[in-house]
Amino acid sequence: MHARHYSRTWIAVGLILCGLSAGACVKYELRTYEIRQRAFTHDPTRLWGDYREEYEFIANRRATLLDKAKQTGTGVPPHLTGLAFSGGGIRSATFHLGVLQAVQELGKLKQIDYLSTVSGGSYVGGWMAAHLGADQDDDLGYLIETKDPNTLVNDREDFVEHLRDHSGFIQEGGFWEGPKLIWSYLWRLPLYVVWDLGLHIKTVPTIGNEVHLFNPYRDRIELTYMRGKETSSLTQINRNLLSPYFIVNGNLVNRGRPRGYVGDKPYFENYNFEFTHHFSGSDGLGYVRTPGFGRPVVQVLDKDKDLAWENPAWVVVEDPPGTHCDQVPRTDAVKGAPCVRLSDAMTISGAALDIDSIFAETYHNDFTRTLLRFASAPFNLNFEYQTWNFARRYNDFLGTIWDYLVMMTWRRLSGPNTVDRWIEITDGSFFDNTGAYALLRRGVSHVIVGDATLDTEWTYHYLKLLRERLRKYSGPRAEWCGEFPEDHEIVWYRKFWLKRGDGTTAVIHFIKPYAYNPKLFEKNPELKRSGKPFLSLRPEPKRNLTKDPLSDLKYPTHLDPNRIGSQPAKPRDMEQIHRAIERVVKFAGTPKTRSLFAQTSTLFQWYSTEEFEAYRLLGYLMGKAYLSDLTFDDEALKPTGGCGPL
């Protein structure tokens, strides 16, 4: 009897250990994927090696859409262009939807090579990437995928109408939506406190993500921006040439010396994270072929296919027999999904209220950060995404036991590291909330930045952070040209230039949503300048519309119909612009919104239809005003402002 009892006990222990080892007892097909290391600082000789697949995609897209001769050779395509959509929740998603509509109406979308997004910007970027493709109807006959960008962004078609109808975001379910979200939080909280904080144990990613609020958040994003398309994977985006090359930006929680760097490197500098069709990863870990991301790791090899202690070049991962990332989705609950969904990347990029990561950014003292994590546990809406570390040295049975010992002891003080068994990824705003850094390091020459971040004091924190990142990446010889906005100075549009040490230049077109807000001036009297910024149907006084067009103003302070586009508009277009301005002005002038618009928080993530339309139309108007005269040529790259060291 006792022997039978002990036998059952050992069988149970064995099953648990098999589960913890994540595959030690079950054999799966193995696949090998490339891991690529990218230059930590600007090195023009390495650009082609780092991004050659992306450049080849862009060359094919240009040849197809612009009837240009396909570029051959190994050089960076000339005059690369990119849109960068910032974070800012559904405020940013809705504003940048309007920008996209303006860019398409101006005929410039096919000239845009890259789209780099963060947080709310990733919502609308993912929405576009998911719905541009071969024409496809749903069961009711509604068009849910189109190959025509005009159809996609047309505000009278079903694609935008769906966003308008779902602008409520988390209040979609009416009265029961609130209790459902509270329940989703409450049942996870004890597990999070005991499992994650108390024992400091990470599980296989599928279970670990369920303990956090990541899944409910992703479900809402899928419903609102993806029409519930759960199976759309990262490997399926940019399969056609219809949309710009899509980059979703996140933030790597794991810190420490990069696996791909032999020597010293500052501790907190290597935590960017990018998701693309070809590669996903970070400077701290390297970049793995996207089909191999998120799978259980067997071995990591160097370029000679030996066990990699530094500079990993290949990863061997487990795969179900007869399936592949682009084919049959995996259903095994222990092994997890076969590929990271596009909606996973969008949710990671906009993870938002993750107090743990805020503490990690603010308090570099490990002991202080640990104490704060315990104190804030009941209030932490943890959206971190856990997945397998593709740059690990090993993933065998004994390594599993060692990993758990490390996690439960000294790792709880030192924090997640780049050599850990699992990695955690969260909101991209912790690294660069503009999305422009990913473009500028790729050698993009013409960057359009939409900055819809919450900045009620107008201190330009994320623009300053971008400049600091560029200083570290571009080196001491790089220069910044153009006048940087002062604190509390309201800027609608401004141009900057980045002069790299190798002599190449990039121009940055910076636009930030604003509508006249009397409460802002009451709160900050120093904002009063000659000519308050505002939006109206009346032309700005004392301006010559011919000699002083909007796009040439040093400090644009007014937006009216006469300033939208340098070419004479058709009467029908002007009527549409008048109606758009009327709606924005009406919404901005109501007592409820005068102290909020266009910098209202999206903390509670819901919009009325009127608010959705106001933000969409504001993005459309600003896009028409500031992007209509842009040229992507050598002349645009000549700085017109003073230059100085970054």
C-alpha cells in the first residue's frame, strides 16, 4: 500500500517536472532559425546586412507601385521615407487614422516605405496591415479585407465605420463590461501576488500570460481593430506590397549585458524591441527570424553551429510534427501558439498601465524596486507578455531546475536578465514613444512623426528622449538642425534635421495635435504669444496667403481652410474641409472638452462618436495642411535652421 502510494507520488512528480521542462518528456520536430545581431551604433557599412530583407521589400514595392526600375546591388535605397505614429492610446489611433486618410488622399501613401508605430499608433497601424490584402468577404457579405487603400481609409466605407462603431473600446458590452473587467482583474490578482511576486516563478508563456491582464486587453484590441481575427500572425503581414513595411515597437523588460556583445555595455541601454515580418527582437538579445519567435528553445548556436556562449547566430526550437508557423495553428496548451499574433505585438506595444515597468525605469536600485513591486501589487495592471528567450544557451531538463533555483533566489533582486529562460516585453513607450528611432537607425531620410502623446504641459518629453537616443546611437559627430521647441511652447508643426557622422542627412517632420484651448492659457499664462494657436474657419489676420503659405511658416499658429494644401482646392473639397473644421471647433468648444481636447487622457479607453470624429478630423486636417507640399528629394534634406551637436 505504501509502495503504491510512493509510486503514484513519483509519477506525479515526474509529470510536473516534465511540464516544467517544457518538452523534456515529449519530442517535437526541430527547426533552426537565424539570429541576427545589429550594430549598436550607426555603421553605414552594416546597414545592408542588418536590413537587407526590408530593403528588398521596399525595392519591389517601389517598382510595382511607382513604376520605378528595381534597385539592384547591396546599397540602401535612396530617399527612404517613413511614417512614425506615436503612443497615446485610442487618442493616438484615432488621430493617426485621420493622418492616414490625408496621406492617402494626397497620393503619398504609396511613396511611404516604412510605418513604425508605438502603443495607440500600433492599433491603427495593425488595423491597416491586417485589412490590406486580397479582397475577402465575411459570412454576411461585408468586405473585411481589401487591396484598395482608398476603400480602406474611406470614412464612409465599412472599415472606418467599424472603428467608429467600436470607438467605445472597453464599454462595448454595456453595463456588464465593467463587472467583467473587474472580475478578470480580481481572479488574476491572487495568482499574480502568490505566483509571480511571492515565489517569483515564471511559467511556460501561455500560462504566464493568462495570469496577467494581457489576454483580456488583447481580446478587446482584436475586436476593435482586427474584427476578432485571432489567427493573423506577424509572419502574414507585408506579404503583399500594398502597405508600407510595418514595424511594431515594444520594450524588453530583461536587462543586462547583451548576448551579442562581448565587452562592457551600459546596463539600461539595450531594451528596445521590434516586431516585423522578417525579424523580431532587440539589441539586447539579437533579432530572430519571426517564424522562430515564441517557440520553446532547444539550443542556441554560434555561426559555426557550436553551442553559443556569446554572439548567438542560430536557434533550434521545437515544432509540432508536420506544422509550421505559416500553416496550421498549434493547439497544444503547454507549447503555446505557433506564432506571435499581430494582435499580440499590438497589445505588447500598447501595454500601458504596467507599474512594474514604470518602477524599473524610475528606480535603478534593485532593492527599492523590489519593495515597490510588493507594495503596488494590488494596483498593478500587469500587461507584460512572457515568451521563450530565443537567445538562451540551453533549454534542457537540468537547465530547467537551475532556472527555477535562480528565479526563486537572487534573480528576484537583480531583475529579469537577457540570459533568463523567458523574456518579458511591454509598452514601447518606455523606450521611444515616437516610433522614429527605429526608422532613423535604418537610414530613413524622410520621417513624418505624429506625436499624439499626452503632454498637457507641453514639455516634449518624448521628443527630448528621441534626441537623446539618437545622440547615443549616432555618435559624437552627429548634429541636430532646426530649433527645438521650448518648454510650454505650443508647436503644431516643425522641421528638424539629423546630420549623421557619415555625411547622410534625415529630415524629420514633426506634427502634434492641438485645438484652441482657453483653459490651457488660464493654467499657463506664459503660453500666451503673439497670435494664439487655434483652428477656425476665418483666415488668420495679417498673413499673406500667397507669400506666406502655411508649410513655410517658422511657427505656424493657425489652421484655416485657406492653409490646407498649396494648390487651389476644388469647391467640393473646400466644402468638406469647412465641415471638418466646424465639427472639430464645435467639439473643442463645448464646456466638457475645453480643458481637455486635444490632450485628453485615454486612461479609461472609451470615446463617444463625437470625440472619435473630432480626433479623426483633426488628424485629417493637420495631415492635409502640413504634408501636402512635402517632397522626398535632396532639396528637402538641406537644413534651413542652425545646427549643433546632439
